[in-house]
Amino acid sequence: AVNVYLRDMQYLVEVSLLILFWTSPIVYSYESVASAVRKAGLGEWVLEVYLANPISVAILGFQRAVWLAGGTPAAHATYPDFLLLRLVVMTAIGLVCVWIAQRVFSRLQGNFAQEI
């Protein structure tokens, strides 16, 4: 709905998703991030900021589910504390955001034809 009024919003969303994708542990492991943060002497708050990325939490949840179920050597990898709780919180926040977005969209869609 915002893209109808602000045409450049799609590019901002694309860049944001690209940044979130490359800061998630897809290509590298969470263990390497945690050890690099600890080795650099940064506080644990840096890991908390890193885990605020909902894509990272979802990827870690999938990795843990698949690797633990498969019994691979990666099953012994390091995961953040309270991963299940983080997944539940991220899911709840996501559902609330989808509900709000649907409400905003349904209110704004009446003016789309005038704006286009």
C-alpha cells in the first residue's frame, strides 16, 4: 500500500531484505559469529542485536531442526540460548505485523485507483 504512494519504497524494501539476508547465518555458522564477537571483546549485547534479525532466528531454527533430526556432525553446533522462545516471540511479532499490515492495506486500497 505504501508503494502506491511512495514509488521508491520497493527499492528500500529490496535493499533491507538483502542486508538482512547477508547478515543471517546461511553461508557461515552462528558459532563463528559468536566466537568472532567474543574474540573482538565486544559485549554479549552485540549477539543480541545480531539475533534481533528475524531471518537469523528462523534460519537457526531450521538448521537446528534439520541437523538434530538428521544426526549429522553439525548437530553438535552451537546455538543461541532460548532459541525456541526467540522463535515463538518472532512468530508472534510477525503475526501482529501481518494483522496490522492487512488492516492498513484494507483501509488504503480504496484510494489506489486515484493515486495510480
